[in-house]
Amino acid sequence: MHLLLQEADESGKGLKRTLSAGALVALGIGAIIGAGLFVRTAAAAAQNAGPSVTIGFIIAAIGCALAGLCYAELSSSIPISGSAYTYTYATMGELIAWVIGWDLVLEYAVGAATVGIAWSEYLNKLLVEVLHVAPIPYEWCHSPFQTSMDGVSGIMNLPALFIVGLLSLLLIKGTSESAFVNGLIVITKVAIVVLIIVLGWHFVNPANHTPYIPPAGEYIDNAGISHHFGGIMGILGAAGTVFFAFIGFDAVSTAAQETKNPKTAMPIGILGSLAVCTVLYILFAHVLTGIAPIEFFRTKGGEASVVAAIGEYMTGYSWLANLVTVAILAGFSSVILVMLLGQSRVFYSMSRDGLLPKMFSDLHPKFKTPYKANLIILILVGLFAAFVPGDVVGDMTSIGTLFAFMLVCVAVIILRKTNPELPRQFKTPWVPVIPILGVLVCGAMIFGLGWTNWLRLGGWLAVGFFIYFVYSRKHSILNNTGRTVIPKDPPAPKL
């Protein structure tokens, strides 16, 4: 641990404290509002909770807040790149770190595939509603496991594969968004949410909110998958589904080393950004489920749901639907780029520890980017985007991230016991109560996602354990040298 911290000091990363509490709130809002809100809200309402999806947002926000406070302590104590992977490596050893690193593939790689599929849905809306040209045929923008209401079966999702491939190649070259462009995208995303809330409020039909919490039952979707609908289980399932909309908030916690007075600024930044986004999310979900009935989101409004609802039920606001379509496509592209970058960084860190082959940390001789890792990630993400339905990959992303959050909460308790003398710029309050509550709330959302997602997570972890015991354990730096820290950083890859 001490060597790890020494290496952090030598790297000089994150030592300049410039961020205020207000800056952290703004950072959090920009990171949180993204693809999940425009895609997963309608899915959670249709499959799990109806109008009470708003309560699911509250539960998801509570889980994020509890885990975020734990993230903040670890990121201020162990200022090394690698996020939850590094934290668990330092506190719970290599095997659990491998589990987290493998689990983060679900957050970043499968998450990028989820957004890529959503990008494909809104691209068709752009072609039809804005450009007034023929849409991409159903079979070439859907997975083989999907069938249209007309009985057409999907073959592969070419637009999703295209956008993932294009952005992966941009990352290899080292092209990045400028801060100015990224700032415009953030402002646009927030403005769209506010516009939909304000303008859509007048089109809310109270009948669509009755009953607000549907009676407990079961809903079977077009793929034949059963979902808990209504009641407590439906709300927990909705919380797990819309949890995808909060992914990215941990960007606030990782800024602990760059924050003025982190002891007070970090909780304000984490809780403040979550509070603002949660209020916007609740109002957005209330309006969306009030504009259109649940059955609409189960049928023709199931794809590009926000634009579909505006076009169908908000008479005279076709301009808003067009604006939302264009802005969402730009915003989704930004999210995919960041997720692909995050995945390459996780693989890069794991490769330096010997848990993955060296090629994952090989840098391009000209562009100085981990190009081999990016190419492999392109294949992995591309396969998910082209051949797996959006609902499946979205829930896999949520359950994988929730599981990672649970282990981060446990890591705080362990680190308090094993390294009580460790300097902490921010300390999670009420330990072990806060971490335990974080484990319970995130665990409840995993429970609500249902047995099909538990099986997917179990299968994913089984593949990860196979790779670890066949390759990683034999090649790890820890097992071959006896070191207890990750190796010193080589020159960092460029974005």
C-alpha cells in the first residue's frame, strides 16, 4: 500500500487543487445526464413499474449516493488510475480486483454497446422525421433475437456496429473532443430535458398515471422474457433498469485529489449533482409516462421512445422532436467515446499488472494510444451492439456496475480496518453504516432485475474466473515478483 501511494506521489497526478463544490456539482450533472434517461426510462415504465418508475429513480439515486461517498474516500486515499479496479487491488487482493476489472467490462464495453443500439434507433428517426428519407430496413438495424410487429426478424444492427467502429478508430488515432464541444453537448442535454419537462407538462393525461403504482403482476415482453411488473418488485426492477441513467456520477468522486477542501466539497458535489439530476429525472419520467400510456411504450413507442411520444401526443411540437433527435445523436456519440476510452484504460491497467496480455498496454508508435486494446474492444463491443438486444445489454450494464459498487462499499470497511493510518482527503461518514446501506440498496436493485440477469452476471463471472485461473494467475506481477502494488506507470496513453 505504501509503495502504491509513493508511486502516486511520484506520478504527480491530481495534486493541483482547483475544483470548488460548485464545479463538482456541474461536473456531476454533465457526467450523469446521458443516454440512460432517453432510453431506459420508457423501458422501465413498460416492463417494470408504469408511472411509478419515478420511485425507481429515487431508489437508484440513493444507491448512487451511498456508493459515491465510498468512492470518494477511496479515490482520495488511492489516487491511481483504474477506478474500482485499483481500489480493490489495494484493499482486497488480486482475485477480487480481477472480478471488479472483469465486471467493469460490463459497465464500459457493454454500456457502450447499449448506447450504440440506442444511437441506431434515433438514427432511423433522423432519417424518417428530419431528412424524410427511407429508414434502414428492420433486419439490418436489429439483433437476430428481435422480431418486428410485422413479423420481420432482425439479422444484425449495422448502424450500432458502424458508430462503435468509427469512434474506436478515432480513439486509436488519438482524436478527442475539445472542452468547448463537450461543454456544448452537456448544455444541450440539460436544455433538452428541461424543454421536454416544461413543454410536455401541458400534455400530461392524468389517466395515464392511474394507478400510479400498478398492482403486482407479471409482464412478458416480445422476446418471451418475464418481468416483475407493479408492486415493490416492479419498482425495484425499475430502479435497477434506470440505474443505467446514473452511470458516470463516479466521475465526481475521482476528482477528490483536485478539489479544494474535499472534506466539505466532495459530499456537496456528489449529493448535490445527484439531487439536481434526480429531480430532473423524476419530472422527466412523470411527464413522459403522462404523455403516453404504458402500452404505447410496449409497442410502437418502444424505440426512440422520447421522440416517438412527442411526435404522437404533443401536437404542434414536431420541431422539438427533430431537435431532440439531432441533439441525442450527438450526445450519444460523446457517451460512446467516453465509455470506449474508459474500457481501454481499465484493460491498460490490468495488462500492466500482468492479468491481461501485454498487448493490451502496447502503445501505437505514432499515436501513443493503446491501439491493440482498442481494436479488441471494438470487436467485443461490436459483437454486443450488432447481435444482442438493447434491453439485454442495458440490464447487463446495470447489474455489472451495481455489483462493482457493492464491492467498493465493502472495500471502504476493509481499508478502515487494515490501514487506519492512511491519509484520507475525504472520509465517508458513519462507517460502517453508510457502506452497509450501500451494499443493501445496490443489492436490492440487483434482486429486482430478476433471475435472467442474475444468470447473465453469473455466466459472465464464470468466464472471467476461467480466464483468471488459466492465464492471469500465472502471469500476474503479484504472483511472480511478490509485489503487493501495481507497477509504476509507463508513459500514459494519449486520448
